[in-house]
Amino acid sequence: MKPVAFETVRAASLAEASRLLREAGGGAKLVAGGQSLGPMLNLRLARPRLLIDVAGIAELTVAVDAADQVVLGSCVTTAAVEDGRAGDAIPMLAEVAGHVAYRAVRNRGTVGGSLCHADPAADWPTALAALGADVIISDGRTERSVPVAGFATGAFETALAPGEILVRIRVPVPSHSAAWGWVKLTRKAGEFALANAAVLVDHERGICRIAIGALRGPPLVVGDARGLFGGGPVGAGALDRVALNRLLGAHGGDGGTERALHVTALARAADRAAAVRSRT
Amino acid sequence: MSATGVGASVARTEDDRFLRGRGQYVADWRVPGTREVAFVRSPVAHARLRAVRAPEDCAGTVFTAADLRGVKPVRAITSIKGFKLSSEPILATGKLRFVGEVVAACVAATRAEAEDLAERVELDYEELPAVTDMLAARRPDAPLVHEEWGDNVFIETVEDRGMTEAVLAAPLKITREIRTARQCMFPMEGRGALAFRDDRLRCLTLVSATQMPHIVQLGVADCLGLPDSAVRVISPDVGGGFGYKGLLCREEVVLGWLAQTLGHPVRWLEDCREHLGANANCREHHYVVTGFADRDGRLLGIDCVAHVDAGAYSVYPTSAALEASMVASLIPGPYDFRAYRCRSAAVATNKCPILPYRGVGRTGVCLAIEAVMDGIAREIGVEPYEVRLRNLVRPEQMPYDNVMGRHFDGGDYPEAVRRAVAAIGVEAIRARQTRGESDGRLIGVGLAVFCEQGAHGTTVLASWGRPVVPGYEQAIARLTVDGDLEIRVGTHSHGQGHETTFAQVAHEVLGVPFARIRVMQGDTLYTPFSTATWGSRSMVMGGGAVAEACRILGERIKAIGAWLMQADPADATVGDGCVRTASASVSFAEVARAWYLQPQHLPPDVDTGGLEVTAGYRAKRDSGTFSYAAHAVCVAVDPETGLVEILDYVVLEDGGVLVNPMIVDGQVRGGTVQGIGTGLFEAVSFDAQGQPLASTLVDYLLPGAGDVPEIRVLHMETPSPNTTFGAKGIGEGGAIGPPAALVSAVNDALRPLGVELQGVPLGPERILAAVAAARASTSA
Ligand SMILES: Cc1cc2nc3c(=O)[nH]c(=O)nc-3n(C[C@H](O)[C@H](O)[C@H](O)COP(=O)(O)OP(=O)(O)OC[C@H]3O[C@@H](n4cnc5c(N)ncnc54)[C@H](O)[C@@H]3O)c2cc1C
């Protein structure tokens, strides 16, 4: 399959990208790494008249590691995170990055592109929601922020309004004593997840948060998950599987064996959190 | 042994261009003025097609069945009695019978523009209920794929050999029901063709990614009403076939017609979406198989009902009958028993026509019979390999004619099992199982043993009713003016390395330096007619023909060489690129110079056929060669995720004398990976309307490097008594054993949970569902 004919332009700045997007009035699509949009174009599921390439905009490719938060420009590649060139202050990020797709895809695919594509099976939405990240969105004039946990509004649907661009992602750095676990179940290396789950336990900040992805829609995020572990230390043994099943059901997930996979993923993430510290 | 002769692991000649990106595939051919073709394909599985409407501004660029006046449909006629003929129109007319069936061809300057056109073609159809399941297709109320048949059965065959009341009353009766999924073959290179008129040769030239150039030549000529000689087929480098390119494609006929009609070159390259969406065309079988055995697990007989989902049409040249007939004749496997009954049917459904994929019927057959063997082992409480040892044909019985009259040409089947069992370390695995795994996974070991009939001869294939039956494979050997050797063969390498192995054969016979032998193939203009490369036949038959042509050429060279030395030919020998007597020698180059440039020096009674010979291969028996193998695998199964990891894989293979052991190992490994795909990953399911549910590689999982362990290939060598050099066909075995071995291993692992799975692929859903069901039944 070949795409329908389209024009393409490399935007030099965020302002230019915003202007082009506005002027095109719905006929344009932003392209970052092209790893999700490319297939959509080839399958003719996406039929834009204009592609606005934002991957070269300096503002969108910078990453800043500060003491309390990591800021990733939306066009930072998954490979940059895997290699520790971005987000190095939060070890879980590199762990997540290393299991997204294949290296060739990670070299081009971006963290922001993944969030905006909002594929239910993607890894970044689950992982960043568990870390309590938020995204900064610009309409070319003003900026607003949205928590990653609420950014995807459905399968392949986000809180982005027409003309808006995701500029950067802010991830709070967990405290030294925090523990985390990330589990991605796949049939083979490099595939999309059958189930993915993250657990963050940060006692100093009073955080016990979980996220479960690869559901039908956006990830299930439980901001205070202490109850799921009976109020005690997290771990597979302590997990209240019945309660989690109920939550997943209410979230609109699948039943049967698929549900069991999500529960297993979370149980294992909890076990890893019990074993892995965020900084050593 | 010469360093480049038979038995040497010579590096592949063709790899130099492949590895440097200089291969010449269809897509690499450039002919000025070429326009691209995109096909409009059926969006539905079953419908009455009322009209195909091209936009009005598209005259001369969109072509439908109405345009193809006089073009004949594809008809694969078989000699089997009772076979119902299907007539496959080149572009759909009257009815649509499967999703992806070609309906119209659109021609434009680029593929993207051709696809723009295709989008605008409207199909007016009335959808009909689809037949998507081969068993449901047999019900009296099933919709009919071909109304004129009255049912949906291409052919049903019945074998009944030696079944007695005593066998039916045997103390052990093990029945298994097994289903295999529909798969895509997925060669790296898809299909593709480029067609143009050659006014100088007065022919239509079709450059096509095919395994069988002469068959395509015949087929295209027949459909277009041209003499065979007016069609030239060039099959350049082909990036994998596995059976996927072993047919006459409708697309090839359309391209031929377009080139003839429009007068400019046209090209079509299949893309991944077309491959997945229109061509999930192999492997789908269903078996209910019962083994009858005594209390020691000695097999007394087999009773089987087998179905092959053959899809909507019978493909040329293999036909829809082939696979079901093979199944019936191959179920007995490598085992020694004398009572056999089998009913096998090829059933028409609203899916793409089935094609024989590497291993063909044997992959499913092996799974079915090995499941029975495992069942017997469970029943009598012995190691599964022990049951195999008790039932395999023993070396002292060789050569052995089995219950179906298959003539096993030699080997030690039990020893293959013993070596595979030792190599995988069954005892150590049993000890490990009792210890348990710290990560909660369950370990299992599985085994599959089979024999692989290859290089099937004329009588075998005639009995399977193939519309095109191969005969005496031929080769042309020619000494050039400078004493180099040119070999031309009608077989076609699509990854097997024939440029290397046929040169090794020629070198073995004549001693011409390996580097000075050129093997040419893949062009009907200059190669001998052949049904080409399929069925693990090329080395035995093509290689046999090369050897014979070289031997005769050697005689002619010897006669000239001896004359040049003033010697008696009876005192001369040929080898090392020279003709020798006890005291003198002349090089082939000197002989060639005499023949081509200085004929005044030739003997007066010289054979004026000169230094070019066409000769054919005649097997001592044409019942085929029988390679055999034992596959052993150790897996870890996670009962909480249903994920299977292969920890170790051993193949013990006896392919007779191996012309190039390195290439054979590559064949075995590649095939094994495909078999792992069948066993664990690959399936295209169809919804109730007959829509294939995999449209990208996200939905269709192929095994990748990370999913395959180092496959350990071990060898035994029992030369075939019937072939040149004792070679046997071994191209397919790798793909036969893995599903059976994997099912056996996964069941071994899950045995403590009371789970026994049948059928493939063993994806996590299937495993989890079985584990959940077993838990529910034990807690109930
Ligand atoms: C073979 C393969 C395997 C994969 N496996 C995985 C996997 O295991 N896990 C996983 O998580 N992902 C996987 N992916 C997806 C991959 O991570 C993508 O790269 C990612 O989802 C999209 O990032 P991108 O930069 O390529 O976005 P693009 O494809 O360029 O864009 C995706 C969408 O986001 C929009 N967009 C991009 N940037 C912005 C922005 N700044 N503001 C607003 N909208 C924007 C685009 O308009 C488009 O609609 C896989 C992809 C492939 C091809």
C-alpha cells in the first residue's frame, strides 16, 4: 500500500508548526518519528494533505534532568531514553524504553509521538502515568498541562484539541527510597504488549501508584493503590486479585484469560518493586 | 574428497551478490516505459458480483473481466477419479469466492497512482453467506462455493488396508482431534512480475518471482491462447518461495495480457498487505486420528479422518487434491504396522486456494501421529520416546514397504531417536522437572520423528493426480572455448544455493575448477524444460541430471583429448580438468580449442554433437528418497502467562550423502524456524464472514531471532541406494517436526496441571484457557 498524495514541510520552530497546523484547518498531521503515522499513511487510514515534520524543532528535542523532575521534549526519541541521553535521573525510563519495539523503531519513534498516538497497547502511556508525569500542550499562543493519566481519552484519542501540539513531558523524580516495577508481557521480543503494568512505591512522598496498560482503551491508573495490597508492603502475594479484577472490569477491560494476563503483569511488577529500588 | 566437490561445505557463490545488495530480484529489473499495476481485490468472501464499475475518466487504465476477452480461466485438471473441477477466472466474474480475489487491474505511472485508481473502482455485489470452516462446509445446508458441484468437496479418498476386527478391538485405543491453523508462507520477497513484449524474439517476456518458470510459461500461454514458444519466463533471483511461488498466479496472466494489449511494459509487486490479506493459503488441516495398540504400546493400526481446507479454487499445477491425497498416504509415518484406514477430503471454502507449503501434508500428519504416540505413552506410563522405539521401522527391515506401499530406502530410525534423546538430555530434564523452577515455570521435553519423502518420481506424483507430472529431469553441460564449464538447469534456486551445489556436482564429475563453473537457471529461453524446484527434488533430480550430462560430456572430451595425445580413449581418464594417460595429459582448454577453433585436429569420427550435452536423470527407483529426522525440544511454559520459551532444540537428520553440509544445515535450521512459527506463532483466523483477521505483522506473528535458540543440527548418513551420490531430498524436513515436538513438549510441561493441548499454534490464550479449564475441573 502506498499513501495518498500529500505535501510535506519541515517546521523550523514551534511557532511555525502551530501556524501551519492552524492554517491547514484539519487537513494536516504532525509527524515526529513517523513510526506510527507511517503505517497509518501506507494503509491509507490517515489521509492528510500536509505533513508537518516537527522532529527537527530544537525546543522539542531537548531533555533536561533536574533534581526534582525530568523534562523530555516531545520529540526525544525512545532510543535517547534507552541510552540514558535523556531521563537518566529516573532509571525506570530506560528500562521501559529498552523494551519498546525494536531498536530501529526506537531510533526514530518519540516519547511524545507515542503519547499522542494513544495506542492502547503502547508502553509510554502506562509507564509515564505510573510515574505521575504530565504533558505540556501548546496551541501556539498559550500552554496548558494535562496529567498523562488523563491525556489519552480513548483508544487512539487524546485530550489534544485541533491545532494543539504536545511540547514536553514532565516526570517527577521519585525519592531515593522509592521502589518501582515495570513488566511487559509479549509473545516475542519487540512486539506490542499483551499486558503491561507499572508500580511505583515512594513512601517519602506518600505514593503507591499503579498503572495497567494494553487494555481496550487508556491505561487503568490507580493513584492510591495501597488498598489493593491490603495496606501493607506491595508484592504479588499481597495483591487483592479479586479487587483488581473488579477494577479492570469497571474500566472496561477484557475478561477471561486476557484479564488474567493483566493481573499477572501487575502482580509481577509489584514483586519487582519489592526487589528493585529506584536509585542504588 | 575435493575441497569443492560433493560433500564439501563450499561457501555459496550467490551470497557474494546477495550480501552486497546486488541480487537481481524482479523489483530490481528496469525496463524503460514500465507502468505499475495495482489490483482491486474482493473485499468480501462470498458474493454474487453484479458489476464492476470503473470511473468514466479512467478508460484504458482500468481493466476487468469484461476486457479479458478470450482469456481462459485457470483449470487444474487432475487424473484422480471423482475430482471436481474449479474454474478460476483470471479476473473475478459472476461470483466473488474469497477475500483478496483479484477483480480488476489498474495501470498508472506509479504504484501510488494505480492505488488511487483502484480506490475509485466500484464493485456492485450481493453478499452471500460464506463457508469458512471445512467441517461446516460439509453440512448439507452449507452454502456452496461452486453451486454446480452440489456440495463443497473437491475430492474425498478412502484408504482401507488390512484393518481387521481384531485390530479394532485392540486393548488400547487412543483418539486425538487436531486442528492446524491457516498460515501465510511469508517469503522475504513477495510475488511480483514484470511483463513486456519482445518484438525481436516475437514473444511475451514475463519476469516473475516464481519457483517454476516453465510451468508459468505453459500456464500463461494456455490462458492467453498463445503458443508456448511465444512466452518467455525469466525467474531472476527469488527471495524465498516455500511453495508460495510454485503456481500459475492470476496476476501473472493479467500482466501478460496487459503487456500484450497495451504494448508497454507493466509491473506488479505484491505488498505485505496483499500477502496477508489475500494469501493466507496453507497448512489448514483437521484430523480425528485413532491409534490401536497392544498393552506394550505396540501400534497395531491407525484409523483417521482428515480434512484439508483447500479454499475456493484448485491451483495449477498442484491442484486442490494434492494435499489431501498426500495426507492419506503419509499418515502411517515412519512406523511399522499393517492395518490402516483413512478417509481424507479436500474441502472447498471461501478462503484463498491452498498451496503446498514446505513440508506440505507432513507437518500436520506428523503432529497427528505423534500426538497418538504421546497418548499411548501416557496410557501405558512409559517415556514417549520409548513408544517411538517400539514402533519405528527397524534398520534390519530396510528397505521397507509400509502399509501404504511407500518404499523406505534405508536408515536407522530408532538410532535417530536415541541420539536425539541423548542430545537433548531427557534424563537431566526429568531430574530438573522434579526439582522445579524458581520462577514458577514448568519445563517440558518433546519429541517428533518422521520420514520425509522427497524427490518423488513420476509414478508417485501420477498417483496423487497432479495435472503436471515430472519426468526425467534434464541438464545441459557445455564446455566453453576457454575450457570453462556452463551448466543449465530447469530447476530454480529460490534460496537453496543451487549455483553452488550444482557446480559442486559438476566439479565432482569433471574436475573443472569450481570457480570456472557457471550454473545458469531461471530462463525458459535457455534452460531445459522442468517442473522446477519443489518437493525436495532439485538436488536428487537436477543434480543427478547435471552429473549425467557431465559424465557424457566427459566421454566426448576424453575422445578428443585421447586423439590429441595419439592415445586410445580406453587408456585415458578424465578428471581435474584434464584428459590423462599414463604418460601424457591435455587440458580441457586444449580440447575445447581443438573443437571450436582448430577442428582440423579432431578425430575423423568425432561426435559432431560437440562439447555440449543435454542429458537426463533416471532414478534407479522412482519411488522417492526417504530422509528422516528426530526433533527434540525442551521448553519452559509459564502457566500464568501462557508464554512458551524454547530452551533447547536438537535436530538429528539423515539426508543421505550431503552435497554441501553447510547448506543442508541452513535448510534444516530455516525450516525448523518456520516449523516453530507453525507450532507457536502463526495463524490467520477468519471471522464468520470470511474476513482474514490479520492484516499487518502486528497481527501475524512470525518467529524472530529472539524466539529461536541455537538449533543444534546433528547428522547420520545413510546413502540412498537409488540416487546419484546417494543424495536424498532434505529441503522440507525442518518444517515438518517442530509443531509435533513443541506440542509434545508443552504437554509434557503442563502434565502436572492435568492439561493436554491439541492443535497449533500454541499461543498464550490457548494455553491459559486450557490451564484455567483444568483448574476449574479439579476444583469442581
Ligand atoms: C514495528 C513497531 C513496533 C512497535 N512496538 C511498540 C511497542 O512495543 N511499544 C510501544 O509503546 N510502541 C511501539 N511502537 C510504536 C512506536 O513506539 C512509535 O514510535 C510511537 O508510538 C509513535 O512515535 P512517533 O514519534 O513515531 O510518532 P509519529 O508516528 O510521528 O506520530 C504518531 C501520532 O502522533 C502525532 N504526534 C506526533 N508528535 C506530536 C506532537 N508533538 N504533538 C501532537 N501530536 C503529535 C502524529 O500526528 C501522529 O498522529 C511500535 C512501532 C513499530 C513500527
